[in-house]
Amino acid sequence: MGGVRMKPKLKDYLSAGIAALKVKFNIKVPLRVTYIVTNSCNLRCKYCYADSFSKKSDMNTCQVKNMMKEFKDLGTKIWKFGGGEPLIRNDIEDLIEYGRKLGFIISIDTNGTLTSKKIHILKKVDNVQISIDGPKKIHDAIRGEGVFNKCIESINILNKIGIKPMINCVISDKNIDYIEEMVLLAKKHNAYINFQTVVPVTNRSKEMISKKLIEKDVFNKIIALKKKYDFIAVSDASLKRFRDYYSGKIKKFQKKCLAGKIYCIVSPSGEVSRCISELGTKKISGLEKGFGKAFKNLSKDYGCDCTFCNYYDLSNLYSLNLKRIIRAYNNLRKGRWIYN
């Protein structure tokens, strides 16, 4: 089995296509929702933004289920559990089971330290993304002693139960010389790998942004590696955009960003934002206004200055780019949870 165990059916593709057409006429459909389960985590990674956001109480189980049902009724197809560390939430298994009952394709992000204890839960999801930021010495320096070995153990366990995991590698000065080594690590352990730059939401994360991304020709190197290996998840389009942004060739997102039109992010306390860069600042309470109304009332300013996020690939896909639609269809049909 591949990364996506519940393969989308024809009706899912049709509904996604209809949603994309609606966007053309300024009708919002939240096809994908990222729900930040909790800001709490058992690690304190150097560039993480989770602990800097609202300390309001997390939604309870009933509130979360009501939210999920409301988004389902709005047309949501993909549900992502993020954090913090989502596996530390006591009711996460119940929420995953409810998501499956609603027919969602379910993805979860994890730091990989709790997998062996929570494997009965992860058996119920379609995609698992584990953060690994370099070889053992580098990864443990960023995330904590012994974390690397736990991540590798997690990847091996997931492969045994039929889930091909995704390694997410955040590029920084600490790992910039180990890009190919990370690709080979993914190959060795039968995993997909995604590369992203640091999301500069907090001062702590901004300090981790590498000043050597262009000097080291990182993005062109990854593009070249993609010609050799078919399990690198980030698209050429994103890599070229990263390259042009960090070289100063472009200064902002040059396509209409569809964050807030076709996907959104929900905080632990139920605040709805367009994307992670707005979480904790530009927000509307779904608990107070209803999640449908909160989503529909998100900012209509579709320009974007962030230029660093992986939503670029989703924006390309749902902007009815035929080449990307065909690639996405072929990848999902084969159980491949990647953009290329």
C-alpha cells in the first residue's frame, strides 16, 4: 500500500473539480482543512511556532466533531491534524475515527517520538508526515537527544502496517549541506520526502532562516535530485519559486493564493485563518460565528507576501492547471501523496 490508503473515488475528483470551478466564480469551498489539534508538544524545536500562539483553551471533543461535520457539509474532502504534537491529545483516536466516518482523507503530522505507543491510532489514517531535519547529529541538535532514532523507528513501523510515510525536512543552515543525504535516507527507509523553508512566524523561527540558500544552490540541487528519484514530494514550481524569492528575483507570491478560498487552518481554540502565517493574528472564531460563516468571512485579499509556504502547489492544482491536475490524478491513483 502507498501513502494514501483510502484512494479517492471518481466522485471525489468530480467534486474537487466542481469546487475549483466555483472558485473561478468567487464561491468558496474548503476542500482541505488543517486543524491544529493542540499547541502543546513533548519537544521544543528551535524554529517551531506552535507555542507562540493563543493560550486559549482547546476545543473539547464535542466541539471538534461539530466543527468537522460543519466542514463536511461545506464540501471538505481532506482533513489534516497538525500541532504541536497531535498524538498527545487524549481524544485524537476518537477524532480520527469520526473523520473516517465522514469520509475524509486523513493526514497527520507528528514529530515521530510517540509512534510506537500510538500505532493503533496511526493505522486509521491515510498519510503520516514525520519531521526529520538532517542526519542524527543535526536532527537531535534541533529537536532533542534521541529523537532521530525514534523517528527512524516510527518510519519502519509505519511501513510494516502499510503506510509509506512522508519525511518533512525544514531547510536551515544546520542541514543545508545534507540535502542529498536526506534524500538517500528517505530511499533507504522507503519514505517520501518533502523539503520546505522555515516558516518565519516567530522571532525564534526567523533566526533559523538560512542565508546560504542561494549561495549553496539548494533549490537547483533538489530539482536535479528529482530527476533521479521519484519520491521527492515538493514540486519543481515551488522549488523555482523558492529560488527566485531568496535570490531577490521576486518579492511576493506571483499567483493568486487560494488560502481562504479552497483551504483554511483552524486553531486549537477554534479560530479560523487563511493560512499558518495568519494563525493567531487575522482570525475569526468558528465557535462564536459558526465555522461555515467564519470560513466565508475570511479576508478576500488573495495577494500574498509570504512566498514560503507549500500551499503554492495546492493553489496551482486548484487553479485548474491541466498539467498539474493530470499529475495529481496519476499520483493519487497510484497511492502517491506527492506533488511533482
